[in-house]
Amino acid sequence: MAPSNTFQNLAADKQERILDAALSEFAEKGYARASMNNLVGRLGIAKGSIFQYFKDKPGLFQHVFDFAVGRVKDHLRRVRDQSRGQDVFERIHRSLLAGLALIEDSPRLFQLYLRVVFEGDVPFRGRLLASIRLFSRDYLLDLLREGVAAGQLRPDLDLDLAAFLVDAALERFLIASSVSQLDPGLGLFQADAARARELAGRLVETLRRGLGAAA
């Protein structure tokens, strides 16, 4: 469900303005309650214009999600590339801190992700979640392979299971920082930056003790 040629022929700043407004609408209200009328009101355009750009609401949502996820992927790739050669657990730590920073700086991106995770009426939900988890797995496997090569991880480590474990731990940490019911008594939900960084460091140190090579 790619956007129409009409949308693709718009100037880049106008495309981004439309997608940014749609991101706000879906993040604030979820898929089902998001209103195309509200969206065109935000943009100050005729309702018919949005349907010249996107065939329907599901198509718009899918493109907005891909747009938002693209921002997150670019952010994490920069962290990965800038940290090459560092200790693998420091790289994991930097990745987790980058996630916290992204939630603080661009809360709508994470809010949209939470909508997809917790709301069953989102179209293409399975595909959207799978795309995120596959990217996360590949991202972490890249870090872990380099850690094995550098002798920083246990040589007998099952990398697929290790990537699954680290992915689960980091995702749960980030979600718990934003969803009170999933904070298991750590005081992580809406914690100030210093407390969140402290807990992030303790989490990564726990991973080091379980996955790291013997001293």
C-alpha cells in the first residue's frame, strides 16, 4: 500500500508535514479512534486531498508507521556505527540509553509503537511487530558477533538465544519506563534521567555477568 504518485511528487517538506501530522493523530488516539477529519483539520487541507495521497486509512497508517520506524532505525544505526570497536556491553548500554533519549525527545514515536503492541485493532499488526523484532534481532546479533570475536562473550554462547534475551530485556525496560503497570517495582516508570540511567547501567551489568566471558 505505497502512497500514490501524487504524494510522492510533493515537495519533501510537504510530505514530512503530512506524515508528521498523521503520526500525531495516530499516536495520540490509536488507530481506531484516529480521525481523517481531524487530520485534515490539522493540515488545513481538503479531506479529498488525503485520499489522493493514500488509498485509505490502513494504507496511511502503514506508511506512517514505516516512516516512524525509519527514524528509529536510523538513530540506532548511528549508535551502532559510532560505537564499533567498543566493549559489547558498553554498546548495549549505549543502545539502551539511546532508546531512553529517543522516548524523551520524540515521545510520539514510542507512543505509536505502544499502540501497535497493545491495541489489537491495528491493521497489519503482525507484520509491523515482526519488522521491528527482526531489525532488533539483526542489530543485536551484529553487536554480539563482534563481542564474541573480541573475546568479550562466553565462547559457548548461543547467539540467537542471547539476542532474544537481550532484546526482551531492553524492550521491557523501555516499555516499563512509559507504562506504569509494567514497572516491576523498580521505580522506573517516569523516573528522572539520573534514576533511569542508573537502572539501565544495572541492567546491562546483570547481562554482563550472565553472558560475558570469564575474567
